[in-house]
Amino acid sequence: MRDPIISFIIVLAIGIVAGIVFDRLAGPGWFARQFTGPRGYVTSALVGIAGALIGFHLALLSAVSAAGFTLYIAAVIGAVIVLFGWRALR
């Protein structure tokens, strides 16, 4: 397993990227973005980080595979699931 600090930074980056990409693809239209500003991106990035951390730690606890990129793939899946759930509740 990698250094915990490096893993944490990678999971943070996964969450931020997933949140921003999700907000660009599934977010409000161009007209609505003109009035909401960058606050939507920050919120989506924070929700993406939360989902990435949840997915990473659930994969780590379930002992899927501590080697390779499996934990990071689980972080991506967790971020996407939490972002879809958050968007459905909003």
C-alpha cells in the first residue's frame, strides 16, 4: 500500500475532479450557471471528496484488494454514487 498521505491526496484529487466534472455534465444549464457563480463547483467538489473518501474506505474495509488501483477505482465509484444521490435529493 502507498504512503497514507499520498493516498489521501490522490483521493482528494479524485473527489475534486469527479465533483467538477459531474457539475459540468449533469449540473444546471448555462443560463442558471450565470447566476449561481462558482459556489456550485465548490459544493460539488466537496460532495465528490466525501464520496471518494467513503468509496475508498469501504473498499479498504471490505478488503477487496489493497494493491493496485482497486481502491482508487472504488473512490471514483463512491464519488459518482454520492454525487448522483446528492443531486437526486436536491
